[in-house]
Amino acid sequence: MSTVADCVFCKIVAGEIPAEVLGRSDDAIAFRDLNPQAPFHVLVVPLDHHENAAESAAADPASLGRAVALADQVAKEAGNADYRMIVNTGAGAGQTVFHTHVHVLAGASGMTEALV
């Protein structure tokens, strides 16, 4: 498994930083966001460290599919049949932790296709 010593998500994956974990697979972990933007806001993080989704896709194309499968599982287990997934790539797009992660949001009325 690829990790980076000063990456907060790598530390969560390793159990060095606590998180409210909602699910885990052989490839990814899902935990609640500390700064939720919706009533249900979970981050799904591949266990292997890659800076962004494009790097993850280049290294292991199926890894993103497995992360989406875990996102679907935790959303549905929490009672959310409908949800939004967001992946930010680069600081200009709002990425603040440079380890691939998927935001899963649900439970807010009026969620539309408008940018969030």
C-alpha cells in the first residue's frame, strides 16, 4: 500500500487519527466529514495514496469503481437512496487534502445539479 507520512487521510487509513468510520473494504474507507456540507456527508478514501482521482485512475482504474461501490453501500445503509458524489481535483477546484477522495452528500432538500 502506498502512503505519504504527512497525509491526514493516510493517517486515518492507518488508524493513527480517529474518524467515524461507516464502512471499509479491501480498497477504501468511508468516514464522516468533519466539516459536513449536508446532513449526510461522508468521505470515501482509497487506501492507496494518490494525489487525485486522475492519478488513482492511471495507477488502478478499477480503484475508483470500488470506491464508488463503497460510497453507494454506506449511503444506502444510512437510508439515502439518492445522493451526490463529488470529486475535487486540484486546489483551484477546492481540493484541500491531496489524497484521492469522494464526497458523498445526501439528506438536504433541494439538492440540484447546480454547482455546490
